[in-house]
Amino acid sequence: MKPVLAAQFKTDKNFKLKNYPSDISSRIKATDAKERLKEVRKELAAFQEKLYAHNRYSVLVCLQGMDTAGKDSLIREVFEAFNVRGVVVSSFKTPSALELQHDYLWRHAIALPEKGKFGVFNRTHYENVLVTRVHPEYLLNEKIPGIENVKDLPKDFWEKRFGQINHFEEQLVENGTLLFKFFLNLSKKEQKFRLLRRLEKEKHQWKFSPGDLAERQLWTRYMDCYEEAIRHTSPPRAPWYVIPADDKDICRYLVASILLEQLTTYKDIAYPKPEKAIKEHIRQYKQQLEQE
């Protein structure tokens, strides 16, 4: 299998979703991807140990996608080899009463990873330009000054939010957060298959909600919002990667490989050297321990 090149899946301000396939099984075999992932995730885990020791950067992995896109299982498989203390996963659902007492980015800011650690956002701050755009009535819960109903939204409201998110991410990157944003590009056909499978398998029925079907009816609207959000928030320092998600094994392999490929470009991330005084007396310390 050829090495993954992040550039194949990276987006820019000219992004068009139609140019990014949801299925590339003709180019990559799922069995090969599954096997290769085992090695990639070990290398990622080794990198995390070095990142922790270096203690200058953190890594934030943002995952977005429609229901059934495979975010939960991707997290489980990609980070399986990690020290559990080295990665923190945060899931963002409907904002709580406390969270609604703050600006919409607050709950994401307080969940950011510490230096030396990986953080994973399962659904992200982009929900605030996706779900709330498809359902603008949800914005009323934020109690934004001057907005009493949906008709009060300024014409440039969403453009401003895109700008706020860009500024938020720019600050993170400039202060040592290595930011990765992945859109798991699932086809509507594959989503139907996965929803049916949930209903057919008793152990997965708990995952199903009638609301899934209601949101599915808004598929085209969601895709339009994803396209615009990605197009407006993919600067060179914090680009989006659009990952084919119709096959879970391929999707997981691509995400893991892009992470490893890009993270290993940071050549300054290394284990710190011991202090001079310790290095000069290593032999003495070894002898002291051996003579116990």
C-alpha cells in the first residue's frame, strides 16, 4: 500500500464536497488498511510518549460527521495503543444550562488538551455553525443580545461566526496546539445501511433515535452547511481533511496515517536531554544501585 499523503484529503477556500469521494475502496483494500493501522497506531503511541516528555505542544483532533459516520469506533481503534493518561476524549452534545450561560466557545475552550497530551473532540465547536444553522431556533437558547427570534439574525451572522472560530483556532495554533480537523465523509446510502443495521441488531438498538430519521431528511441542507463551513475555516495552518468514511477500516487508517505523517514533521519534538550534572554521574548512579 502506498504511503498516505495528507495533501490528497486537505481542503482550502475553494473546497467543493462533490470533489471528495466517500468511498475509495477501489484504491485501498479494507483488509490492507486494517492491518496497516496496527503499526500506525503503535507509532502514534510512541510519538505521544515523546510529546509528553517534550512538554511544549498539545494535539487536538476534531472529528465531525453525520450520525453513524463512525466517530466513536474510530477513536477506539486509532488510539488503542495510547497510554490512557495521554489522550482525553470530549463529546459535545446539547449544551447544558451552565454551558449556555457562557459564550458558545467556552465549553470547548475548557476541554482543550494540556501540553504533552492528545485531546479528541467527538463533535466539535463546528456544531455551532452546522446544527444551529440547520436549526437556527436553537440559537435562541444562547440569549445573544439583540436576538429575540430567528428573524433578528444579521445577514452576516454566520460569516462572523466563521471568523470567530478562525481566530479561536489561530490562537490555539500560535500557542502550541497542533490542530487536526477531520470531516468523515459518509454517503447517504451508507448511512441508510448503518441505521438499518442498528435496528436489526438488538445490541445496537439503543443507539437509534427517531430523531436520526428526522435529521436524515435534512441531509442536503447539512451537506451545504458542511461545505460552506469547511470552505471558510480551512486556512493553511489549520486545514480540514475530508476523509472517505463509507468503509470504517479505510477511514480509520487514513486518519491515523495523516496524523502520524504530519506530526512527525515537527522535528523539534524530542526527548529532553538529562541535566549535565546527571549525565556526568550516570556511571556512579548505576554502581550505587547495583551495589544495593
